[in-house]
Amino acid sequence: MPVVTVNFHEGRTKEQKREIAERITEALVSVAGSKRHAVSVIFNNVIREDFVIGGADEYRVDID
């Protein structure tokens, strides 16, 4: 019974989430042999100000 959690910023549409869930499900069915009805995909929408990478705001990226 695979349970996949997807964390990303808010703003994805219901249609986008359905397609993401479908593709994840298809991968688990075809690669791992999971039963389609046993795959669960959970979406966690994180507001941008609560998403931190490397200890800093994600938009503070130093590019040399």
C-alpha cells in the first residue's frame, strides 16, 4: 500500500493535481507492481514563506 506525499507551493489546479497523482500511480503500478487501488497520493500545499531551502528563503539564490 504505497502512500506518496507531495509537498509543493500552493497554486496547483485540481486538474494538475489529478495528472500528477495519475502519473505517480502509473509509475508505482508499472515499476513496483503496486495495485492501482492501493496507491494513495497526498498533496500538502505549503505557502511560499514557510518553504525554506538551505536555511534561507528559497528566493535567495546566489548564482556565480
